[in-house]
Amino acid sequence: MWGGQTKKYYNGRLKGILKLLVNYWLILIGFTGLSMLIGNGNQMPGTLWQFIGNVTTFDTSYNGAWWYLFVYILLVLISSFIFRCSNRLPDCVTFAVSFIIYSSAYYVRFSISDKNWFLTKYGLIGMTFFEFIIGMLACKGMWIEKIKCYITKRMCIWKRVILSSGLLIGILIGHTLV
């Protein structure tokens, strides 16, 4: 049975998902219409299943940039379960399990043919799940606050500037390599 907190949590999340979907549908209609007007909409609306898939976010053949929406919605819907499991397990076990899921999803996504819808979605969800868990553990352990406190107490201003510059350069270079 659902407790009051869980029901309240899901009601808030479902409202947020609905708002996001309305925006998605408006953009989907706009870009689909625009594509048809300029002559690039030859795959639209496609088959009935393609149309239903694009409206429900199961498929992104109309606009591939929305690939993350299905994954996001699924993670939001199962997040309460994930949080409960994480609270019952040590953080290192949560991290290890999510890393195993990530590793298998990475293999599936990049080594196995993407013709199978379930395998494709597993690859996307499994890899994003690990990032979700890292964020959850960072929030739970208050990593940002601890790092900020450590840096402000132990480093003088010029060391902070050098560290910040190094991080920025590392992020920019790292991003170009990916």
C-alpha cells in the first residue's frame, strides 16, 4: 500500500512529467509541421506505430534530440523505488551495482546491434542510471558542500583560482575528446 508521502511524491512528479510532455508535444507538432512544409517530412507521420511511438516518447524517429525523454520519465517513475533500495544498502553496494549495470549497458549499446528496441533502450537507460546514482549519492553524501568547505578552509585564493582554471581547462579539453 502506498503511504501518504509516496503518493504526494508521485503526484508532484506526474504533474511535472505532464508539463514536460505538453512542451514536448508542442515542439513535436511544430517541428513536424515545419519539416513537412519545407519538404523534409517524408517519414512523417510514418506508420501508425511510429506515430504512437513518437507521441509517447518510445520512439524518436521524428526528432532524435529527444532520445533522453523516455529515459528521464522512466527514471522519475522508478526513483522512489531506487531511493528506498539505496537507503537500505551501503553506498558502496549501490555504486557497485549501478556500475555493473552501466558496464553491461555500455557493452549492449556499443557492441550489439541497435535493431532491437529493448536492447537499445537498455543501453540508454543503464548508462543514464549510473549517472543518476552518482548524482543521488552526491546529494545524499553532500559531496558539494564537503568539497566547498574543504576548499574554502584549506586553500588560499590564488590556489582556488589555479584549481578552478585547471578544472575549466580539463573540462573543455575532456569534452572535446568525447
